[in-house]
Amino acid sequence: MACTATLNRSVQKTTSWLAFPTEQATETQSATFVKKLLAVAISNVAYLRAIFPEHAFGDKCLEDLNLKILREDTACPGASQVIKWMRGCFDAFDKKYLKTLIIGIYVDPENPDTIIESYTFKFDYTNNGGMDIYRNGDKLASAYSPSETKKATIKLLRTIVILTQTLNSLPDDVMMTMKLLYYDDVTPADYEPPGFQPVDTDYFMFDEEPINIKVGDVHTPFHALKLRIKTDGKQFEEQETVGADSQNIEDEAMMTEKSIYEKELYQADQKTIQNHTEASSSTLNTSSKLIKQPMQCEDVPVETPARPGTEDRAISTTGSARSNIDAQEENGVRCPCGCNEDDGLMILCASCRYWQHAVCFGIIDENEAPQNHICNFCANEEDPERQPTDPRLVGLDEIAVQATSLWRRALLTCSELSRIVLPNFARSLGVEMTVAQGLVNRLEREKFLKAPSKGKRLGKIVEKEKIKNEGFKK
């Protein structure tokens, strides 16, 4: 069975947010964790895809992630409606009825079942609190440890943030709908959560063949949440199914990479990313019952990172000794691009003592590094001692800062290579294949890359002179 709800799309900042439960030792803790994660994920999607205006969101933080969360705002009825839907979803989830929640983005108000993009959340429930791993009668570990759950959560949220920024922009007049699928064997035939109504269809359709993207899976001892995105496949022409076929692509790329190295000299290592919406419709699919409802949330993410590299100006290059810097003064790498890896030329913030990629602050040469680097996290333009190294970053929100930094790293990586092979490019930046593909698409649009006339498996050709002359304009 199916149900639906619809709505029309049309700042306060805090430094901390009640974090997800650090452990999911009980079913109640686990359920709270999953509901918070769902709220954060949906808020993030709504914010990054510009479904609601800026004032419909609040700013929160979760450790190294800067988040956005929908808030009930009388000036944005659509956001309030989505929050009500979410409460209905929570009701179905708490009863263990909810199997699948699908968010559909559509443009024709007369045809809400034909969509241009979808976000599918799948839910699983277990009754035994997970499974422990034993060897010779001795318990080694739990199948789902808090650290693994945390790692998967951060990865899923970070992937949403970066991926949604590399997708093509949505039309201005998009509308949003939700469909819920139930587990029919436990869900009463007449059950509908608050805010939902039955609908006739239990599926969505696309005019064009979509691509299915695996965003991430998060497991606790009692629950599992999986997120997949479907969108216009033309954005990812080089891949038929991102995620599912990524291993084959990587295997093939390893062979390609070897041949490229034999034929060409690489110059460096490969280490270096409105206003009317309608929410309507919830439906279900396959062997479950469906119901649609928006969410109550209070947060959406962008990320910050952490770790290092010589001194004088507190700079370092990957692999070099950090000779004159007291190790106790370093806090690791925390860079606005969201990658916590020591990579290439690094600079040390004089205030927080975190290392950052120099290129993320527009510095591509060691001689350009300032004597006193102040990162965007610590900058205070009213304090002479804390003037930002890159004032352009200070004026941007966290999401724009991350996108700008990742774009700069992508340009620098390209400038050091003759060709770009997608899987290797993704590994160099430390991002998902789909994110790397989005960056490649933009690089091609701006003519920093071009497709080869033949030998396509050798990757895209880098226009080095154009990158040198236009890529890093101040």
C-alpha cells in the first residue's frame, strides 16, 4: 500500500550540537542514533540541492563536520511540512514498519511520479543486538563496533556533502515528494503515519535512464541504514553504475596507469575536490507497505579535517621531515577541503596548530607561503594578529569553502599530470568515484581537460597551460 504528502519550495549559529549517541548498546540508543542520522542526511540534501532558502536551516556542528539542519520556520512552510513528515517517518520506524523512504524531486506538479532525482533510504532491524566474532571460544570483537559506526556515519555524511555539489544544479521550480515502503508482514493494513495518506502508485519513474549511486551504509547492533541516489546518468557517461562497477573500473585503471607511466613522464605523485518546493507523496514498493512523510531535523553537514608536514614558515612537503616543529605543538591535519591526509605542500596555522594543504588556501609554491599562516577556522579580520591567509574563504559558508578547496586540489593534481584516469584521480583526492566524476565534468566544461580523439582508456588530456594561466587566478 502507498501514501503521499506534498509541499511547495518557495541564523543562528551554534558551536556544538547534541551529538549522536556515542554507543548504541541498547535498542533505544540505536533507534535515536538512526533517526538523528536520517534527519541530518535529509536536511543536508535539502540544503545542498537548494530546495529551501538559507533561513530554513540552522547551523550545527558534529565533531569535525559542520552541519545544516531544517528548522520549523513560519517564513518557510515547506520546511515545516517536511519536519512533520519526518515525525511520521519516525513513528513508522519506531514500530519497525518502515522499510524504505524515497525522496523524489520532480518538476511537473501534474505528474509527481515522474522524477529527475531520488534519494532512497533503506532500513533493516535486528532483534539480537548484532553479532559477536569469536575464535576458539574467545570473543574478538563485535561485528558493529561504535568506532566502525562512527566512521561509516562520517563517510556517508561527507559523501552527501561533496557529491550533491558536483551534481548538475536542479531547476528552480522543483518539487519534493516522499514515498514510504513498509514491511507488510508486520504492518497493519490500515496503518498510515501522521502526515501521510494512501497513494495509488508504489514507484517513481524517470524520463531518462538514471544512474544509481551508492552513498553509504551505516550499521549498529540493532539497525542498518543505507542511502542510494538516482540521478541523470548523462552526468556520469563514463560509468554505467557508479559504485557497483567501481572495482572493475579500478582494476582496469591499474593496467592503464602502468602503461601511461611507461609512455609519459609524470611530474609528481598523484596526491593532491530558491524557492518553491513541493513535498508530496509517499509510496511503497516491492513487498512492503508504503507511506510518505517529511522529517523533523536539525542538522546538515560539511566537514573539516586534521594532520601534517618544515619550518621557518611552518611549511612541509609530503614525506619530508618536520625538523624544527615541536611535535607536541602539532594537532594533525585539519583542512577545509575535508581530507585529513598529509599531502603535498602543507602549511601550519599559527593559531590552532593544525596543518593544512597549502593549495586549499591558494598557495601552490613554497615561496608564496606566509610567515604567519592563519586558517579560515581561526581568522578574525578585526584582530591584526589573526588576518586570514586567504580572505576569500572567510566570506564563504562552510560548504562553499569545502567545494572551493577541493576544486583547487583538483586543479593542482591535474597540473602535475599529463592525463587523468578517473579511479586514480579519485584516490589522489581521497574522494568517492562519483565526486571525482563530477569534478572531471566541471574540468571539462571549463576546458581544463579534453577528451582524447582516440585511446580513451588512457584518460582525459590535461590542458596544463590553461591551468597555469587561468586555474589559480588570485
